[in-house]
Amino acid sequence: LGKIWKLSDIDKDGFLDEDEFALAMHLIQVKIDGHDLPAELPPHLVPPSKRN
């Protein structure tokens, strides 16, 4: 769960906003489905509100 939080907390503020929470839920489902989590968040998974 710590790795999912680290990947999802894109702005590194210690909190998950709505988009980061949705990302965390997606990553949890990825893990439940038996897939490995990425070492770094791929650009295509960064929510539009967090892209710079």
C-alpha cells in the first residue's frame, strides 16, 4: 500500500486529492489483478489535472 501511495501522491503533499485517489484505486485494481506495479508512474497514468 505504501508503494501505491507513493505513486499516487503526485504532488508529494502527503494527501490524496480526488484525482490522486482515483489513481490509487486504479493501481490497487492493477495489483489485485495480479500485475506488478511500475517503479515510476508512467506519463499516461498521470491525471490531466497533474500534468505540467
